[in-house]
Amino acid sequence: MSDASNPPVDEVATKVDDGALGAFASGVDTTEEFPLQVEGLRKSFGGITAVDGASFEVEAGTLTGLIGPNGAGKSTTFNLITGMLKPDAGTVTFNGEDITGLEPHEIANRGMVRTFQIARELSEMTVLENMMLAPKHQRGEALWRSVTPGVRDDVREQEEELLERVWEVLDFFDIDHIAHEYAGNLSGGQRKLLEMARALLTDPDMLLLDEPFAGVNPTLEKKLLEHIHELREQGYTFLLVEHDMDLIMNNCEHVIVLHQGQVLTEGTPDDIRSNEEVIEAYLGGNV
Ligand SMILES: Nc1ncnc2c1ncn2[C@@H]1O[C@H](COP(=O)(O)OP(=O)(O)OP(=O)(O)O)[C@@H](O)[C@H]1O
């Protein structure tokens, strides 16, 4: 699945429209109480049923955790939601629209993005260049417009707005001082910040984070969490897959437990912590 987790940059679309980074204050346009609804999702690989009728909802403006023992189907569920994989059955609804089976860039265009590891070829580009590549569709549009008489001023304006937006996002994540550093030279934590900055540049309503803290030192983990909470307070919705149970329990207001491709239970961290079925599913009760 390595190809699926590192799509070409040009698959990362944007719905940047006004160029201004008002996104941090008012860019979230979710009106649904539960912007993400997953119903009866199913996916098999040969004889293995990775996701077996999973159904759940994610409430707007929450940091919701998706947990489960190894092989429970978390990554496959993420890939089905974000269009990296097509489900055998079931539906995914986002902001009231059936998005089942859409391509990843079509889903990103509708405001749901997942973070991607910086691909090897992007390591040889600077942080700023990585950011400028994120909203590729807008650049395509700019190119098209540049050959259309009479709209050159618009193009310049649009590109200036994009650059301004890039700097604001870099500033928000405190990585503006390393804008000219090669992505390949960043620490694990700085890379995670860049991955999230790139995702945010596409102006999403909802972000899916798959193990965003893996390989991140405690200082940067704290910083990353602060950014996530700040964005959540501004109305962004997060679905988070994370193995660190303490981190999930201390930061998520709602937790969904997957087991053998199905939702075993869901609730507040306190509900989950004391749930016998969950403890059994983890065989050893490390919750
Ligand atoms: N492309 C694939 N081909 C075959 N089997 C797969 C594929 N992807 C996942 N699986 C299998 O589906 C099941 C669920 O895998 P998945 O990676 O979704 O679980 P997970 O909960 O994310 O696990 P982990 O916590 O270990 O990352 C596992 O048995 C896995 O081996």
C-alpha cells in the first residue's frame, strides 16, 4: 500500500478560493452536525476481510480517535474514506454528500484531506517549494488563465495571494524560519508539521491524521497537539489513528474502537478505558 500512501502531489487538490488565510478564523463551512458518516463499509483483500461492515459518525469540531488492535482495519478504513481504496460495499457521506468511490483529489476538493508523508522526491525541494506545490489544481488553473488574453493581472494576484497564504500557514506552524531548508534535512517532527501545513493549505473542513506523532520527539509532539487543538477550537474536525493510548485518552473527546473490521464500541475516553470488551480485544488490556 506504499503507493496509496504517497500519491503524486498533483493529486492533492485545493479548494482555495479567496486566497486569504481567513481559513483559520472562518474557513470551515461545515453545517452538518456529523460531517463524516460511514455506513456498512466493507473491504476484502483476497480471503482477508479488512473492514467488515464498519459504521460510525464523526461530530463536527471534535478530535475523534480511531483505535483498535493491530490489523483491526484502521488504515484500510482511512483509505476507503479518503478514496485511496474503493469499498466492496457501504457508503461514505461527507457534508451531506455521498462521496463513496470518488477519487482522492475529488474528496480533497470537497474539504476532507489526510496527511501524507513527504515523498522522497519532495525531500530534495525546500519547505517553501513543497508548500507551493500543494494546491496544484490552482496552479493549473493559473497556467490556463495565463494564456487567456486579459486575465494576466488576475493570475498574478492569485499567485500573490497563494504565496501570502503559504507564509501564513508556515507562520501558524512555526516553520516559517525553515522555509528555505530542504525538506530532507528536517527532523521527524518538523516533517510532520510540514505534512500538516501542506494539508491545511488545501483549506479543508476535516483532516484525517494517520499516526501523526510517529517518530516525533516529546517537545514537537506537544507543539503539534497544541496546533491540532487550536484548529479544532476554530471548527476543524479531526479523525486520528494513533497507537499511543495515553495520547488518545488525554486528547480525544470521542473514541471509536475498531476490532476485526467492525466498530466494537465508541464513547468518551472514560467509557472506553473501563470497557471490558475493549480490554479483551487488546489481549492484555493496555488501555
Ligand atoms: N493491501 C492489502 N492486501 C492484503 N491484505 C491487506 C491489505 N491491506 C490490509 N490488509 C489486511 O487487512 C487487515 C487490516 O489491516 P489494516 O492495515 O487496515 O489494519 P490496522 O488496524 O491499520 O493495523 P495496524 O494497527 O497494524 O496498522 C490486516 O489483516 C491486514 O493484513
